[in-house]
Amino acid sequence: MPVASSNFLVPGPTFVVELVIFLVVLWALSKWVLPPVNRVMEARQQTIARSLAEAEEATKRARELEEQHERILEQGRSEARALKDEAARVGEQLRQQLRNQGEEEYERLVTRASSDIEASARRAAEELRAQVAGLVVAVVERVLVEGVSLAGQGQLIERAISEVEAQAAARGPGSSGPVSAGTAAATRAGQ
Amino acid sequence: MASGLAPRLVAINIPVGDHVTWRVAGLSFDADTVWTSLIACAAVLGLGFYLRSKVTAAVPGKVQLFWEVVVGWVADQVEAGLGKRYRHVVPLAVTIFMLVLAANWVELLPGLWHNTDYLPSPTADVNLTYALGATVFVLTNGASIRAKGLGGYIKAFFAPPRWLAPIRALEELMKPVTLALRLFGNLFSGGIMIALLLAIPIYFFPATIVFSVVWKLFDMFIGVIQAFIFALLTILYYQFAVASEGH
């Protein structure tokens, strides 16, 4: 091949060939290569944008769930507090009620005991009255039967009392013996 | 190779601006530039169509990732400087970046024809860089006329101070030339540097190999930077062209 040497700053006919080569590459890249590259780059950008949006959405959702969780926990805590307060209130009410019942029962028992004591005292007084009446009748009976001297007066009284006591002892405690004895003595004195 | 060593020990002869040529219909074409341009073109289109067959919206492979980084960067630049209305600038800037990068990296391949040490980059020939610059010039000025109308486009050159109008016209004309020559100069000098390093006499071995490897790695970096600058300036020139008032 011939080798030519010339002013290398001056373009020659090769310029046209180079221009054609450049324009062919430009045309081929514009038509066949760059559109798919742009397409996939845009698709990837969209995917990234979508992923970012999804991640943001997921973060938002997680935050909402956390808030909801916190709300539920707080609600549970306040319900537990309310239940505790209610339990304390009911307990106090029950204690008050039981104390009232106890006091009422005490009052009732005391009242009954008082009335029992009163009844027993009344009964004892009645028995005493009957015994005294019987004693008086017995003493009067002896005086009438045996006559009374000043010296024998003391002995007579002592004997009458012993008899009455023996009768009372023979009848047992709480019996109405002296009353019936007194009654019998009074009947006899009437005859 | 052995036969080539002897002359190097005494003198170096680095060809500058020489091309293997084809003569077609009386016209002389730089065959090496056309071939290496076609290699770069095949690399870009091969990667592009490979990507097209494997493209996925899920986890991208390495090739797709590379394309996505380039397209993403260009799209961001265009959107920030021009807005969504000028999204059609993205394929132009991406094509410029990819083709220039592939063309710059062609130098890493072993050479053919008259230069067996490395394959000269097609961007080390002004024909490709002028073609790119001319395309950018036509498209940016076309966009400017569309945006401002022909009257507005011409009036922009005569904005106060009016005496700057010739400077403005010259600046506009120089834009594609500077674009083209910046790229050409960097790659052309990179090629000369490789040739110089390879011309270091063999008794400095392994310095020759180390320097060559280090320089080629640096050249790869320059290749990326130059592709980046060309694409970025294209977007910026578009931005200036469609700006409502002056620059």
C-alpha cells in the first residue's frame, strides 16, 4: 500500500467516510440501543420509587400499629385501674355491711340478755314474795297453835324459818314450793 | 522485529502524519484511519447490540452498567443544562463519548501496516475529529436557529457591544475547530509518545517496557478524559446555542 505524507491538519476525502461512520453509529445507537437502555433505566427508577413509597407506607403502617398497640395497652391499664378501684369500693361496702350486721346482732343479743335478766329478777322477786308470805303464815300458825311466850318467841321464829328453808330445799331451786306452802298455810288459817 | 532493532540503535525515525492510502476515483483515502474507525465503530455497535440482547431492568451486567453510567451522566448533564425539551441531544453526546473513547483506545491494539508497534488511533487523524466537530457545529447552530429564529440567530451576533460581532462569528466558527484539534492533538501526541518510548534502545530494557506500559495506561486515562471533554463541550455548545440572550 502507498504511504502518503501531507499536511496532517488539512482534512481530505477521508473526512466524508469518517462523517458517514459517525452518522451510522449515531443512527444505530439512537434507533436500536439507547431506547431499551432508557426504558430499563426508567423502569428501574420507577421500581426504586415504588419500593421507596412502599417502604414509607410500611413504616407509616408500623407506626400506626405501634400507636394502636400503645392505645390498647393504655386502655387495658385504665380498665385494670377501674376494676381495682371498683373491687376496693365493693370490699369497703361489704366490710361496712358486715360491721353493721355485727353491731345489730350485738344489740339484739344485749337486748335479749337484758330482758332475760329482767324476767329472772321479776320471777325471783315473786318467789321471794311467796316465800315471805308462807313464812309469815307459818309463824302465825305456830303462834296460834302453841301460844307465844317472850322466851319461846325467838325459838319459834328460828324453827319456822328452818322449816321454810327445809321445804324450799326439798322443792329444789326455782320451784314455787314456798308459794304453794304459803297458800296451803293460808288455806289452813282460813279454816 | 530483529531487523528493525539495528537502525533504532543509531537513529529513530518516527513518521508524523503518514497514512496508508487508498486511491478511489482519483481521491486519496487514509486506509488506516478508515480501518481503525471501523474497528471503533464495530466495538461500539458490538457492545451496543450485546447490551440490547441482554438488557434487563433487574440487576444489570457489567456492560449494561457501563452504558447506564454513560447514558445517566449525559442525561443528567443535558437535563441540567438544557431541560427535558432537548433530550434528543442525549444520543448525540452518548455516541460522541462512546465512539471517541473506542477510537482513543484503539491505540492499545498492536499495529499493522507501516506502524507495527501500535495501531494509530483514528482520532489522531483530523478527518474523524473534524467530522465530529462539523456535526456538532451544524446541529448546535441548527438548534440555535430553531430556538431563536433566523433573525434572532443573526441578531445575537450583533448584540451590544456591536463591534464584537466579528469576534462572535469567529468564536462560533472556531468552536468546532478547537473541539476537533484538541482531541486530535492529545491523541496524536499520545501516539508520538508511544513511538518515542518504544524507540528507547533495547539496552535500557526493562525501562522501555515499564515506560510503555505506564504511558499506555496514562494514555487510556487521557482517552477517557478527551471523550468526556468532547461530549461535555457538545452539551455546553448546545446550551449556549439555545440560550435566549447572548451566551
